[in-house]
Amino acid sequence: FNALGGGAALVSPVAGTTRDYLSRPLALGGVAVELIDTAGWSAAGSAIEEQAQQLGAEQAARADVVVWCDEDGAFAPEDEARLRATGAAVLKVRTKCDVASGGREPPEGTACSTRRPGGLDALRGALEEAVAARVRPPLAPSQSRCRHHAAACLD
């Protein structure tokens, strides 16, 4: 979030750091988007954590594209089903790809690193593709009703 959008989100390896969601405008391939950082999914251990999970779920339900980040690339099928149920395109992202994988099979997802020069290039490219696939024209010119109203406004 910080590297892509120039945000100032608190960063910590401790679960539960992000509670509210943060928002930043971002241009991707000439398209203006709103980048939103929410709490990661986890079991809520308190009323505050439960609210953070609810806020995150509400934002995911409104999203056109969900960027699903995981350090290990261990994307659980039940979580994927939950995300896909929102109707959003889901982009899986392996963060911290500059850290050694210990000889394991390369996990799935777009790899990125905020510490390596050019480490966000693949992520930015994948995001641009996902956003471009979801962009719809503001006026559907093939619909006669819309064309009629547009023509009336111009007249």
C-alpha cells in the first residue's frame, strides 16, 4: 500500500496492526483508481478486531479488484472462494519475494518486493491489466435509450 500509493500506513509483522481501512488515489495505466488497505483476514479475538474484519469485508464487497497479499503464497481455497464471491477480480500477490524461499517450489501469485529495485514492476503490471479488464465506459453507446438522452442533452 505504501509503496504503490505513497501511503503512510503503519507496518508491522504483528497481526491486528491495521484496524481501519486507508485509502489513496492511484493512476494505473491511465485509469484513476482508489487503493484501499484493510485489515488482514484473521479470527477476531476482540470486539475491535471483529469490527476491523467487518470493515475489510465491506470494502472487499465493493471492490472491482482485490489484491490478496501473502508472504508465502499460501492462498487457502476457502479464502479464495470467499473473495471470488464478492464478484471482484482477485489478484494473488506474493510479498517479500526478495526473501529466500528455502528451496521450496515457487508459490503461486505475482511476486513483488518493496526492497528490490523494480520489485513492484510485476505487481503494477498485473494491477494495470486487472483494472483495464474491469473498466467500463461511462456511457454505453450501444443502448438506444442512452444515445437518445445524450443526443437530447447535446441539443
